[in-house]
Amino acid sequence: MSALLELVCPAGTPASLHGAVENGADAVYLGFRDETNARNFPGLNFSRPELEDGLLFAHDRGCQVFLAVNTFPEAGNPGPWHKAIDDAAALGVDCVILADIGLLNYAATHHPDLRRHLSVQASASNPDSINFYVDAFGVKRVVLPRVLSIPEISDLNKQIAVETEVFVFGGLCVMAEGRCQLSSYATGQSPNINGVCSPASHVRYEEDAGNMVSKLGDFTINAFGEGEPAGYPTLCKGRFVTAGKASYLFEEPTSLNAASMLPELAKAGVTALKIEGRQRGRAYVSQVVAAFRRAADAVEAGEAVPELGLENITEGQAKTSGAFNKSWR
Amino acid sequence: MFSSTMIPPFSPVLLGGLAARGLSPKILQPALRHAMKTIFQRHPDLFERLSHMGAPVYLIDPIDLPLAFVLYADVHNPEIEAVRSAEGVNACATIRGPLLSLLRLLEGRIDGDALFFSRELVIEGDTEAVLALRNTVDGVEVDVMEEILTAFSANLPRPLSAPMSAPVRLVARLGQGLFARAADDLSILHTALTAPLQRRVDAQAAQLEALKGAPARTPSKPRAKANQRTLREGREGAQI
């Protein structure tokens, strides 16, 4: 926690955890292999023994481990979520990342010494909301929704007495986080409760006259021409026909990359930088973590942020600074 | 191999595959069986992450080889088989791409999503099964070359296995270097051969763009006539 900007990195498998730790992560965040976290993808995440091994590996190298329990419990069935928090405390994770007020209350009541961070899924973006979570549940850090500009983050940090963490790289959601119903509308499953947006079980790719057509449930999401970079099959990144013209109505397939803004984020009082991508492979995790380690170290040394060269691994092979720089205003 | 639309890269793999087109995939079977057995012994939890799916079967299709592989991802008894045709293969999903990309994916040296975004990897069938396999393989930390070398050393007579280990690794490393150099040379050759065609395509594309931006020209005489007709019709109308 001594770094000026703490680097919080994703791990979907033990191999990714090793890659993140070895490439300079200050903390790694991960989830159990079930619906208690928002990346409940097939073949992904950690069993309890794998988390135990991961904790040893990371702690031996001075890296912290955060456990995301950031979905909202199914009505009448809080058991798996409570067990995830109990096991996190028993195994010795460094913090739990929570969104639901019932779970925050459960953790604060049953495991008061277990550090609590507020997940981006809680969508707390103003002082009143954040101060409520701090006062009621003793959260120590808030992961800010990806809707704030840097001046807004700076103003916000002056009005709250808690650390802030912001996403600086990776996939970008364009809606009020934790409230999105697009995936649920199309498939009956959502990241908020089931832990998976646009579940792979509902995704199909078909070839049509040289185009690659992606479908989610009964909806055609996109048709990529030959050689055109592809994106995730989510409704928010779909290309739809309106007034006879196909276009990206919500958001183009693109990744957030705020590397050049790290000095401004440091000045705005941000504590930690979060890299999205627990669903990505260990090659991606290693490459992105190493690049942002160089960037964060450069900021700490008062040097210019170097060119990171991450274009070829981003969604749609394109990047955006998202809401940090609201050029549409 | 089985794809009609993906174009294989011009590489030593493609040339090697063309040269070996007449050979039966069956001659690979003992080596494949041994490789899978060795990897499974070293990583007994290889397909544990797929256990909830039963024993899914995948068709792995390197587009630069004249054969494909069928992976039986049974948690307790995984197998791999080389086939010449997909006929009769009851796979839940197919994964297509250049052999080297598939190997890099297997070793976790390249990100599957990045390959997919760049359209270097194509998947068909059960997307969930493909994603589960990708995550499973990525989490295991397999080093293909190391697995092969270890298997090779272990199969040598005992007095030879230890002393031969270092020379075998040296030869393998030299081989990797030669392969990389051959791949670079072929890439240069490919660029040189296609450069004139590429220049012509670029010029045509530039012309097309210029035409798109130019204002539409309409013949002046017919328009003048049309205007006169309209005026006349207007006057006639006014007279009525």
C-alpha cells in the first residue's frame, strides 16, 4: 500500500494470478467458481483450495488478494453469498468487494475485521451515497462507476473520507452499473444476480456470406465484415439498424485506456487503479499488468507515461478514455 | 483445413503440411497418445474445470495443416486423435486458426479474446464449451516444448536419459530458432510476391475514396431542357 498509485489487477485462474503477481500487481482481485461474483464464466475462477494456494503465492511476494462477492443474492437464498464471505475471512483474504447492502451488513456484523470495499456494482457516484456506505458499513474504499470525469472525481474525493479506486483499462460498461437489464432482457440472466453478462450458453457465431454474425439468444447482435475487428457479443456493443442505417447505438466495441491520464488521476486523489479483465487469459493479464506497472512507476518518478503498446489486445482493437474526458459535453 | 473461408498464413507449417499431404494421420496417433498421456500425468487436473460438462468433444482445426484434431476432454481419460475429415466426428464445437496461434493459445502465450477480436480464431458450435476449454487450458500452464522434451528424455534408456537431456534441449532450441527464421523469410517472400498486387489494390481503393468524395456531376443539357419543360408546364398551368 506504499505505492502512490496502487495497481489492482484481475485473475480468472491461478495461472493469471501468477502472471499478475510476477508482473508487478500490488493487489489481485478474483472470485469463487459460482454466481457470487460478476464474472461467473464457464471454466473460470477459483476453488477454495486454489484460493488458499493463491493467497500463499501472492502474500509471499508482497501482493494482496481481494475477493469479489459483488453480485446481489437471489431472494430467499443468501447462503452461497454468506458462505463466500465466511470462507474469505477464514482463508485470510485482504478484503472483500461487495455491492449488496445486506451482504455489507452481514460482513460488518460477522467479520468486523475483514476489510470491505464497495464494488462498482453498487454504482455509488456521489458524496451522499458513498458516505452512507462508509457510515453504515465501514467501507474503506469505493470503486467508482465509469461515469465520472476527472474534475468530478477530484471534487468527489474532497467530500468523502474514504479511498477511491478507478478503472483505467479494459472492457467498458456504458450503463448505470449494477442496474443493467440488457442481458437479462435477452437471455434471462444478468451480471447482477447470475454473475454473467451475455452468457456464453446463449451466444452463437455464424458465418453468412463472408460475414461473421454474432447472436445472443434470439437477437442478432452484429455482423462483422471480412477482416473487421470483432467485439464481445453484448447488447450494449451491438450494431443495430435504425432509419435504414446500421450503427452502434450504445457503444462501439472498444476498450478503456486511461494510461495517459494517470498523472491527473493521481492529482485528483485516486488511491488505486483497477484493470478490468478476469475473463481474459494469462497472456493478456501479464502484458497489461507489466505495462501499467511501468506507467504507474513513471508517474511516481515524475516522468512522462511511456507508450504502452496494448492496441492489439483490446476489444475491437480500439481504445477510448471513456467518461474521464467527456468530450461530448 | 476444413474451412472454406479462412486463408492460411504463408508459413513453414503450411509448406510442411502440403508436403505431408499424402501421409495418413494415423501415423501421428502413437505420438499424440503419448503426448496426451504425458501432459495428463504432469497435470492430472487438466480438464477438472470441464467436469460439469461431462466429456465434451472438440474439433481443433489448424487451417494450415491438411488434417485436424479431435479432443476428447474426458476429466479422467482425455484423448486426442488426428483426422483427415470431420465426417463422423460428433464435436460440440470447432475451433479454427493457424497452428502456431493454436499452440500459443494452448501455452497461454496469447490471449484467446485478442485472437478472436483480430479474427485470427474462428469458433463454431457451443460457445460455452469453447469458453470453458479456453479458460481450462489457460489455467493449466502447459509448456508444449517442455512436455515433449521431458517425454522424450523419459523414454530414452536410463543411462542415456540424464546425459542426453541437455543436448536434446540445445537441439530443440536451435530448431526453434531455425523455424522462427524460416517463418520470417517466408513472410518477406510473401510480401515481395504480393507487393505489386497490393499496390494496385491500394491505388484502386484510393480512387474509390476520391470518387466517393467528389460531387455528383449531372449532364447540363437535359437539366436545362427539364427546367424549360417545368417552366412551360408552369406557364401552361397558370394559363388554365
